[in-house]
Amino acid sequence: MRTTEKSFRVVKKRYEEENIVYLIGDLDLAAASDLEAELEPLINQGDRTLTLNLGELKYIDSTGIGLIVSILKRRAAMKAEFEVQDIPYSVQRLFDLTGISGYLRKKPAQAGAERKEQWT
């Protein structure tokens, strides 16, 4: 019997004023509801910046893009910071083609910066 490895993972890190969520693998219809459940408590923390690190994101479909747009709208309504970081070229092209690039605040990568992590 062959087992299949899950093609999408989320790693969350909490810092003093920011939550960073690393998206790893393929963000598609099958993974979107799991991601939404993982992000729900963080989206509502308006006193912290929410950053999605996409550096290990291999694939995103329209459902994943829609989820990011939904987060963007909710955070904007709360007047809470929302950023994306380390966008792979193929994902950036999709963001450009769909027209959401102009609405996303891009954060530069933390090149070796030491920060106190509160949880993983």
C-alpha cells in the first residue's frame, strides 16, 4: 500500500507584534478550508501584523487566491496590518494576472534578523 504525503502544510510563528504564517506546498481547493481554520484566530488579532510567507508555496489555485483576497478585505476592514513575504515568481505572476498585486503589501525577507519567537 502506498501512502501519500500531505501536499500542504502551515507553520505559524508568533513574535512580539507579528504573526508569521509560512505556507508550504500546494494551496488548492483541498487545502483552503484547513488553512482558513488555521488562520481564523490570527486574522482577528488586529493588534498584530499578519504576514503570510509564501517562500515555500509551490502552487496556488483560484480558491487559494480568493482566500488571500478575503483575508486582505477582513484585515483592511479592521484597519489591521496584512503583509505577504517571499513570493515565488510563479505565484507573483498569478497575482499580477488576477490584479491583486497592487493591493498586497509586500514585506522584505528577514535576512538573518534575530527575533524572539513566542511559539511555533
